Amino acid sequence: MKRGKCMSESFYTSFNTLDDLLQMIHLKYSGRISGYKSSSRFPSTLIFFNSKISYEEFLRRIPFKKKYISEIIPEGKSKLNCYMVKRWIEEVTVESFDSPQVLLPITEYIRLCKITNDYILDEVFTGLLQTENASLIIPMLDYSHNYKDFFQDFIHRDRMAEVCYLNEKNIDDFKVIKLFLDSSGLLPEEKMFCINDTKHWIQLWESGNFSFEDKVLVKDTNLIAAISKAEITVPKIDKISIANKIDLLSKWYGIDPSVIAIEPDEKIWKYIFKKLDFFDKHSRSWEKVVISALGDISNLELKYSELWEKSLSEKKYIERWFWLNEAKKSNHLSTFIQEVVNTTEDPEMLIDKAWKIYISNPTHNTISKETLNERIKFLKSLKEPLFSSGKNELMNIFLSFVSNKEIKNKYLYISGIFDFEQEYLIQYVIEELNKSEKSKYPLLYSRIKDIWLPLSFYLEKPLTDFSEDDPCVCEDFTNYSEIYINEYIMSKLLFDEPTKKLKKLQNEYIDNFIPLLARKNNRDIPSLEDPQFLDEAISNDFIFLDGVGFEWYHLIVMLFKRKNWQILDGNARLANLPTDTKHSKVNSCYVGKHKSFDELLHKPYRYPDTIYQELLCIQKIVDEIDEKYKSREKPIIIVSDHGSTAFARKGKCPKLEGLLPDHGGRYAYYSDPRIEQKEHVYTMSDDKGKIVIPLSYVNFDSQNPKGEAHGGATPEEVLAFSIKLAPPKCEISDQESIQESIIIKSPKSQYSAFDKNISFLINSYLSKPIDNIKISVNRNPSITIDLSAICNKTILCSIDQLKEYGLEVGDNVIEFTINHMYKSKANIEFISSSKKTDFDDEFDF
């Protein structure tokens, strides 16, 4: 034992062993030292310990009565009543006048009450050290800077109770206690000593047992507030505050919090902690958590299309958070995606941000075309993108954007996802066509082809397939049909009235209408009346599309090809007259019928809105057929019964007596034979009587049709079609495709030496471009035809060349092989110049 000046010049008694300290206490309070108490006005003793082990042993060995603060604290109390403790200390002090009292634990009284009373330390020490005749023994497990400051500033150090300091050497007392202050309530209680309330905390210090725990968990917020500010030097404490989930991630699981780039919600946190709990403590890592959610992340950019599909909105919620969180830390993303990622904090708003980013706050043409194309590609990679914003909000943003006249190249901003974008695209095309030369039409097509597929397919041929030919509808029905429909589509879309070229084609059609019917009856032209076709359609099963004319043929073909259907055959066919369903030969024996398009035709026409509705309707019909028949294992045929015209609603309505109009006046029953003398009409009969059908837009009713009309005999009304398709799962042999896919005919059955060339027409749809044609004349070895000899489905062969390879006077068979697989044959008669002909008789040669 020695006395010295330490504790900032305070007088104290230092002990090197616990035994020495206990001996002194025993002697001091046993009465063996005569007059000890009477010689000191302040017999109390304050003892500081530098060892938690010595402190706990001291409490076990001290023989005097112990007084515990915890005894005055009710169970479950989360806050210490400092006033009550103060009164209690006063009572114990009075008791100590008669016998020594061990007061426990004053350290916690100071710590817990200091949060509301900055002077508590001064008040407690002054009261305990300067109470006359009190025999209080106050063990203090700690000697903090706060305590040292008190003794440094205490002016009555020579008139106070004795202060002792146990400073044992070589005690293995270096273990650090992890004290988790969990105000978040997130830490698991397993494998930790849990303190539930203030009383529980104080009891641990009263007994000294606190010092022997490895991990202590405190969840009481009042207790945490006090402990957080308290200085605890003995025992060695590592205070770990868990105030939120980020603290839990870093301080409990050992994960660097910088891995969190965006705020997780409860669902995400739950997933993160569940995965971290699953992994072994020594091998857990953030990368493992990410991989458990996303799988391989070596190419993060490719994964977004799997996550933001609307159909997967619930299933992929967690994955979407992880993708955005990791993307924010990546530097391997494309320019556009990186910009979207950098400006998005909520993964559920990622697609909204991608769509809005350049149109909600346009920067007037400062964005590169490449970046805008990246945006469209990003949005188009999703079948049905997951948006969080309401459609009306997005529409208002878009309409405001397109109304801004300072923005150029607006087509680059149109994603084509929403109906309001699709409708605007139609208006955009109309405006551009009206101010563009025909030579620039292909450029316009290239602009729209990736925005909205139905419109691009509908306009593909009118905008790219320019033909200056003036084909005869009788001699070149296939070519005429395509040229006419292309011009009709342009007239309908661009002007809502016939163009000069369309009128010219109509006049050619009207002039040749009777010969056309004759060729139809001879089966030289495809029609819906052809018994062979009807037998094939019934035997293969066919789907009946009511009112869908040849106008929509290319669109339907391309939509099916997009769904991986194979086109085996397809062409325009003349419909039955009148062009309505009840007179059609295909209105029975079908396996499926779609009436929605015809129902749309009979609604009031609104230019150009109705065109948009028609495109949607065709797309829906194709989707329905695909959904129902995509698993079918044999081909199926699609047939339409007639087309329609958008221009009859603008036609004349002549006042004629004795007519009973039908289908808005597109045909009528009549009794007066004088009607047969009218121009541009065709008359026929059915079981109800005689019918007159206009070849023009004249209507035999008092008012014009309100919508698109049919029943008449304009080309757009009479041009129906058939398509033979193989669903994706249907296996088609080359031989089957060869036999059924290609029809090649010559417009003339007879040629002579006066002709330089023989022309052959391909009267079928080809699913692939022609890259090779071989012909064999009368079964002689095949020759390859130069592709320059092909123009608009017409193959032009030199007679001199054909003679070299087997062309003979008389009947000849020309066999064709296209693209090494499709085969067809045509029969022609070649007349020698030496043979006498009608021409010779006429001129007496």
C-alpha cells in the first residue's frame, strides 16, 4: 500500500493486490483501530478498480451489507428515476451511520442520469465524499476521464472520504466486450446476452457479471441513449450502435455499406439479411447475395430485358432492385442505359425514366442520334414494359413534346409502345409524305420500320416498291393487284381520296372488267369460286376473315412471319359478287371465323383514326390465330371473303327509281331493265332477284355509307386473298413446299419468232427473296438465269437463248427451280416463222 499523488493531484491510497485492499477495509470498519472513526469526519471509502476480475472478486469477498439500486426499480422500467435514486442514497447514507453499507452500482446511477443532468457527477461525488460520519463503501468499476476531471477540480480534497485505487499487475483482463446498442430492433438475440430494461442492466453491474459476457445486446432506446454518451473504460467495451439496416449490414454482417447504391425497402432488406444468414459467417459476401438474386452478372446490360416485363412485375421485384443497384456501380453500360441508371433511384421507375428522359425536358437536338436509337432499342427489347406512371401522365408529356416546333426529327423519340405514340406516328407519316418527293419515301420507311411494326408492314410496299408498269388486270392479275393496292393505301392514308394514278388503274380495271370475269371463270385468275381451291381450303382447314381485303395481305403475312409461321402460299383472289359475306363461297365449312374487322368497317369513318383502329384490329386477329393454332402440326389456310373501300362514303348517290339498296347502296336489287344501260355497273342475279353492282364509288342509296363500305365491285372491294401457312411446330418437307408454293405462268400461251422474249409471271408469294433461278426446257439440262432478268415477279427469257437449250416448235414445258427448292412449270407453244398463221392469211403472205 502506498499513498501518492495521482488522479490529477488528488490524494488517494493505492493498492497493488486485492488482499491488501480487503485487509484495509476490514481493519477500517471492524473497530480494531481505536478511535479510527472518531478521528475522521468522512469515514466513507471510494474504491476504483482497474480490473473487472478484481471487482467481481471484491464483491464476493466484502463482508458488509450490500445495497442495490436495482431494488428500488420496478420490473420493466425503461427509464431510471434519478430523483428516487437520490432519495434512496440519502436513506442508505443514514443507515451507514450505524454500520458500513456497500453501495452498488454508483457508476450506472451517474451514467444513466447524466443524460438529463450534466451536473450529476459533481452532485454524487460531493454528496458521497463529504457526508460526515457516513460509512459508505463505494466500489467503482471504471476510472473514466469524467471522474479524473472531478478530482482535478475538487477544492476540498483534504476534507473528503478516503479514495482508494486497486492497480493490480499482470492480470489477464484484456478481453473486449462487444456491446450492441440496437435501437433498430433488427439484431437477432441468439448467442448474445440480452438486456431488456434498465433494471436488468443495473443488476449486471451490481454483481460484476457484466464483465464476463462476450456479446451484450441492448435494445431499450432510453438505455441506449444513456450508454451511447457514457465513457466506459473498465471493462474494455466495444460499443456498436445499430441504428438502422445499414449499421446492421456493416457492423453485424461485416459487409461494406458502400455496396448499397440505392435505398432498399423492407422486402429487399429482408432478402439481403436472409441470404447473409444462410451463408457461412466466414465466407459470406455481397457478391454471393447478388449472384443469388441475378445469377451471372458478367454482362449486366443483357439482363434488364428479363426483369422489366409487366407480366413478371411481382416475380422479379427483388431482381430489379439488385440490377439497378449493381448497374449504378458498373462502368460497362451503354451511354443511354448508363444515363438512365444514374438518374433513377427507384427500380420500379426505370422504364418510366427511360421513356421520359429526353421528352419530359427536351434539350433541343443536343442528343445524338445514336443515343436516341439506343433508347428505342432499350424500350423495344421488352414485349410489354413495366411502367409505374399513369398512361394519362405519359400521354400529356408526349403531346407537349411533339407540339414543340423547335424539336427536329421527332420520329427518333417515338417508341411506339403506347397507342398515343402510334396514333401520332400515323399523323407524322402523313405530314412527311405530303412534303416529301416520292424518291424519299424509302427513307421515310426506314425511319418508321422499327417504331411500330403494324404500320411499317402496312406501308412497306407502298413506300418502297415503286413500279411504273401499267399492267393489264386480265393479263397480269398478280402484278396489277399489288400495284393497285399499293396506290390505294397511299390514297387512303395520304389524301383520303383517290390519286390520279389510282383513278387510271380503276379505269383500266373497268375497261377490262368483263374479260376479267371471263378469265376468272376459266380459272386463269385466282378466285374464291375455284372448286379446286375450295376443296384444298376445306381439306386443310381454313380460317375465315370477314371483310379483310387484299389491302391487308402483306401486313398479315409479315405479322405471321414475325411469329415464326412459314408462308407456304399466298395470293390475291377475286371475291364473289356482290362483295358481301352472304354471297361468299367461303362463308361455311371453316374452322374459325373472325368478324371483328367487318364490324369495324360498319362504324363511322374518321380519318385517319379509323386506319389506326384497323391496324390494331388486324394485329389482334393475327395474335388470336397464333395463340389458338401455334401448336398445330399441319398447315392451315386463311381466307378473306372480300375487301372494302374508304371512298364510297364520298361517292355520288344518283336518284334512281325501283331500287332496293343493300350494304349502304354498294349494290341494289332492281326491276327496271334500263338500269342495265348505266355506265360502270355490272348486273347479275341471285335467288332473290336481279342485282346491280357499281364498279365505281357510286352508291345506290339516298345517303352515302358512313364507314368503309363493301358490296360493290371496285378493285379494293373485289380483291380478297388466301394464305397457306405452317405454324411454328409444323414440319414442312421441301417436297411439300415445292409442290404447293409457287405458281408460274406465261401471260401468253403462244409465241413466235417475231417475239424477242418470253415472259413468265410468278403468281405466288415468296417468303424469301429470289437469289437463284434455274430453268429446264423440255427436260434438258438446267441453266441458271441471270437475276437481272427478274423484275416485279416477271422473269424475262430470250427466245434465242431458250432455243439453244431446247425450245422447239410446238408445245414446250419450261420447268423452274427457285432458290434451289421451289419448283413450278409453265406450258407455252412456239410457232415457227414458216408456219402459216391468221396474220399471213390477212395479208396474203
